Amino acid sequence: MTNRLPSRKAQQIFEQRVRAITAAGVEMPQECVSLQQRLDAFQGAVGTPMRDRLVRALVDNDNSADLPLLGALAQAEASPNPDVRDAIRGAAQWHIRQAYSDHAEAIYQQVATLFDDAAQTLTDAVSVYNPETAAELVANVKTKDQHRRAWADAQTAARKLDALLPALHAAATLASSEDQFGGVHSTGERIFGDEYVDDEVILLPLGADAKGLKRAAVWRAWDCEAIARHAQTRSDQGFSVDVPTPTRTGRWGALLAIGCRVRACPLNELAPYRRPVGPAQTRGNGPDHNHPS
């Protein structure tokens, strides 16, 4: 047991990751929830219960009351010591993190299952019907109902994957030790010793298996929405650029189109997937002739 208060940044990172996981619909361990509730109740407590008990004892002539003790407690209540509150908060937060760590891998598996279910829905839908088909063609009376369902399911699944990715990342990080990839560190970003990386080189392999594919093509698929936004911004500024057509399934459909398998990565296989070296691969870059139209 320790009363040492976690650093403010480390605690904020932990709480942010927990919020991302619960937002995905995965509940925290009950011991974490119960202890947090007790801590919140303690920190939010108001009033003067000791003073009130002392007053009642005096007024009611309660001979069983220890008036000197009640007086001392009432005095302490009127002059709270922040060191006491900090010690209680530090101990509670430490125990919450320890309790979470006992369930961290199971929680990751729960989030991974949700992610894999959405990925399978998208993969199946794409195999049935092209999700990028124009809406007017889908509405055509000749289009089969199963194709319409697949067209709609693909976009729904892609949006769900977008929503689940932060939770998957949070759960993976909290389930890893400090010596592993994505370990829980005060900065939240350390991997492999003293090396720091951009979140994207973690997120891509966390959600997609790109083995055997050209790295540049994989990153173009992953960045497709950012590339389109960048191109549109440049076009709006008067530059002559090719603006990609927005896709309904975003990066996930683009990844499937080049042969990636969308899935939640097993924790023991997680490793950075780095961007290719070269100016042409800068995130968000698209065709740009660098001159106004």
C-alpha cells in the first residue's frame, strides 16, 4: 500500500483512457467503481457532522458522549488539513489503478471483440456490395435488398470502428506493462526504452494487419480522409489540386480495398508500423502543383 499521490498528468491520462473505454460500452471492474464512488463522496462531503453531534450531546445532556473527543473532532473539522485529503486521495487512486490492472487484459479483449465484430460486419458488407456506389444507384428499383443492406451496413460499421479505435488504444495501453509496447507511462507515449512515437504508428497496426503490403499504399489508405481534407483546403485557397471524392467508409474501406485485414491486434503482436521515409509520404499531402488556379 502507498499513500503517494500519482502525478497529475499520469492520473489525467489514466482517467482519459478509462473514459474512452467506458464510452465504448465496456464497464470498469466493480471494485474500481465502488472505490471511486466512495472517494467522490468523501471529497464532496460538506457540513459539520462532528460539531452537530457535539451540540446535540450538550443540549440533550448525553452522558454517554465523550465531549472532549467530540470537541477535538469538531475543531479538526473546522480546520481541514490538505495533507490528509491528499493522502486519502493518493491511496484511493493507487488502489483503483491496481484493481484495474488485474482486469486490464480482459477489458482489452472486451473492447477488441466489439472492434472485431464491427470489422467483420464491414468486411462482409464490402464483399456483398461496393459501399462507394452512388446513392441514386442504390435507390434504383433494380438494386437488390441485400445490396442496399450491405451498402448501409458498411458505413455504419466504418463509423463504429472510428468510434471504437480510441477505446481500443486506451485499453491496449492500460493492459501493457511499462516494458512493453504502449506501456503505462507518465507521458503515455513511451515505447521500446526511451523512444517516443506518434500515436498513428500505434493506431494503424492496432486496427489493421498490413503484412505483405506496400507501406506507402497502406499509409495512403490510412490517411485518405486527411489527404482529402488537405486537398480541399488547398483547393479552397486557390491552388490547383486534385481533390479526392469523399468515401463513405473512410480509412477502413480504403484499407480493405488494398488487401488489409481490419481487426484488433493481439497484445503480444503489437509493434509500431512506421511511415515510409520521404517527403512524398508526409501525412495529409496530396497532389499539389503549388500554384493558384
